Amino acid sequence: MAEDTVKSLLELVDERPHVDATGTFDVLWDTLTELRQKFDARFAVTQDPSTHDLSSYTSLDGNAQGSLRAYSSDEIDWFTHTWIGNPKFSFSNMHFSIWLGPHIDVPHFGLAMGTMPDVFFYCDFVPRADLTVNLDYLDRYYAPINDLYVETRNDPRFGQFVSKTPYMRHSQSQSSHCYLVKPETEIVQRLREIAHAMFDQWLVLVDSADPVPAADRSALAARDLHMRRAIADRDPANAMGDRLFGAEMTKRLVSGLWGGDRVLPRPQ
């Protein structure tokens, strides 16, 4: 049975810094490409000019690379499609995070995967309400994914990745898939299935959503931005960015993740 881990990304990579994980990285990136095709079939977005020069970047020593593209539209507040690292030397990380506009209160879609060099996987419906109080919200958006969560947690191959940082744990719902698993073909394929199942269900929820009253949208948008910035700013993985790209570049990348330098207007 796989064990849970409370080790940090840096600890995991430093224990095994020279593993060539490019094969696993390619499979994970292909999964994001598949999800992007589904996304593009449903949404039309424009890349924010603040991330144009981050579409492809390289560390000063040439040993690490990355891409950060962020988009928005009248439905999407901030969508990031990113990768960073050097999978030939154990580490890679990628994001596919969709923060909706305040016109509906459907949870945001969060997905992050990477190699450390074992496979890190996070997928969640990021809540926009207090799930301990708003029971209608809980039942509507989290009941449909409960069976998938319980089934996966019962799978002995899936050890949970537990962040040492209280905010990162608190920002996840109790239905969050957050694992550190072996890069075995069947396990990685199961992660691909989970990502697709979660995204497909999220699209159903978006298309069946009721509008948020106009008077409530400003407060919801403010909450979303506060939470998105806190997640980006407080992520312990930023320490790896400092190591690979330096503090100045990492600050720019973190800002790109939450939209600190955005040019396009936020949806209303």
C-alpha cells in the first residue's frame, strides 16, 4: 500500500535529483493537451498580453525551461496553462487552472501535475462558498464527484500528498484528489481518467449553472481574486522557482499565475 507523504517538493527532488522523468512528463502533458481541446471546444479566450513574453522562457544557465500562458474572456476570469522545470533531472510541474467569472458560482477547476520524480497529482473543484454552511452548494457541486473520490482513496496505490502549509491544505475541498504515486503505466493512466472525469463533470456543471444575481457578483469576484493570489503567493513550490530561475523571475511567474500584471479587464 502506498504511504501518504508530508515531504516538500524540494525534499522529494533532492532525495532523487537525477531521475530522467521525461517519459512520464510527456504523458502528463498530453493529458493537459487533451483537456485543452475540450476547453477550446467550449470556451473562447484571449491570452492576456502580460504573459506573452512568458509563453516560453529559459533559466540563465539553460538547465530549466517553462511556459506560462494566461487567458480570460467574458466567462473566464483567469485560465492558466503552464509547465516549468527540467524533467530530465526529476522535476517538472504543470498547471491547468480555470477561474470562472462571477456570473455563476460553479467551483473553479484546479489541476496540477508533475514529476518529483514520482508523480504529483492535484485535481479539485475549488469551492466558492463555505461548504460546512451552504449545504445546497455542497450537494449540487460535490455530490456528483464523491464516488470517484471515495473509490480512488480506497485504491492502495494512491498515497496522499499532504502539504506542510496550512493554507494549501485549507484551500482544498474534502473531495480534492491530491496524491504522490509511482510513475507506473497503469497508475498514470488512472490519473488521466480522473482528470478527464473531473473536467467532464465540471463542464456539465458550468452549462447547467444558474446566474448569480448582479448585486452579488462584485463580492464573489473579490473573494476569487483574494483566494487565487493567496494560493499562488503561499505555494511552497515557489522555492523551486527561486532555485531554478531566481527570485525576480519567480516573482513574475507567481504574478502570472494569479493575474497580478493582467491587462485585459475582468469579467463582470
